[in-house]
Amino acid sequence: MLIMKYVVLVFVGLFLLIQPNLTSGQEIEARILNTLIEKIVSLENRIEHLEDRNRKLERIEKRLEDGEEDGVDIVTKVTNLAKLVRALVQQNNGKIVHENLHHESNTHEEHSDFTSKVWPNTSAITAAIEMPPPKPLKRQIPERIAFCAGQSAHHVDNLGVHQTILFDEVFSNVGNAYNPNSGVFRVPVSGYYVMSLVYNAGVKTGGITDRYLEVVSNGVKLGDVIVDSSSSPLASATKVWVFHLQRGTDVWVRTTTFGISPNDVHGHSHTMLTGWLLYDD
């Protein structure tokens, strides 16, 4: 490389000496010579850059052969090297990397051998690097589920044991999971549900005064509400629960086997059932 520099300097010196005495034809030749000299100098600089990169790659190869980077994941090495190459391609518009690969293929067969061992499937690795990172999984939100319904009749009496209370006056039914014709809420998705029952008997009695309604799921009791009807016909009670309910199960309100029987329920939405999905499984 030093010889090449000396040759370039000699040409430049001769050019400067003879330039004042040039004829028109010689002046054209001198311009051509000047252009060639500039290209030689540019080529010289690029060759030096490529040789410097070669030396770096050889040092990496030596470290791998000496075992200095044992324990480091090979995928991490290849990924970092690929990022370096991509950065150089962007910086130099792809020219330097292309020439470097061509130069290495002609002058460093042992380096090509090393590359084929460490990087056997270039296209597959490049595709993996270029692949966008996976998007984080989003938890699927179910349909909104909520209902609120009351009993429209003024008063219902003489209710027998395990008789279903029909809440036929619907105020809201988001998701249409509640059926006002049967009084049954069919669970559309497994999860935790908030349920609330307001009970007003609408009568005043002596003796046995406890009146009950219970919430059941597929006939199994989940909870109950008790009203003491000894003090006033306007007495009422409210309870709120959080139940875990399985998809497809039926939930409804019915009279019980204990307390006053037959039972009474005061309507005009003084007795109501409300429920909504808190969160799914």
C-alpha cells in the first residue's frame, strides 16, 4: 500500500511540473490523468477501510477460536454482527459492504470458511432479524353483561315452596342473558358476578314473621334474603353477593322451605334482582 501511495505522489508531482507548458491536447490528457489520480486516491482510502474491517473480523474469529466468548449465546453474536452490518450498509449506501464481501471472497478463503460455520443459513437468520417483534397478547374482553329487573305486579301472595319469582319488568338487559319470561339468568361466560336481591313482602304479620327468598344456581342455593314482617308491611331487606358462576348455568330466585309459607312478594319493583359480570376467568 505504501508503494501505491508513492506512485500516486510521483504522478501528482510530474503533473504539477509540466502543467504550465501543456498544449491544448496535452491539457486534455492532463485532465484525464488528474481524474484517474483522484479515483486512485479514493480507491486507496476505501481499500484501507476494508482492510481495517478485515482485521476486526479476524480478531473476532481469533477470539471465538480461543474460546474467549464461551457461554455467550451464538444467536446473540450473530444478531449483533448482523446489526453492525446493517448499520454499515445504511451508512455507506451498501457500497462498502458489497466491496468488502467481494474482496474477502478473493483474498481470505479461511474467513469465508469461518463464516459458513458460524453463519450457515444467512437467509434464515436475516429473515428472523427482519421479522417484527411479536405483539403482546391482549386479554380478550367479553361482551358487557348486566341486567336489572323487578316484579311488575302490585302484590303476589300464596306462593308455595320453591316457586320461581318472575321479575318481568326489565330496566336493563345488556347481553340479553336474562329472560324476563322465565325469570332465569343464563350465565354467558364463566367468571365472577355481582348479584343483588331486594325483597319486600308487603304485609305485616304476627307469630312467625320471617320471610325468605333465595338465589339458586341450577337448583343449588347460593344465598338468601330474610325480611321480618312483624313491624311494618313496608319492611324490606337487601343483600349483595359476588358469585363465581360457570358458563351455561341458570340462576334464578325462588321461595324457600323455611319461614312463613305460603309467602308474599310486594311488586311495583319494590322486589328486584340485579346482576353483572365483574370479570371473566
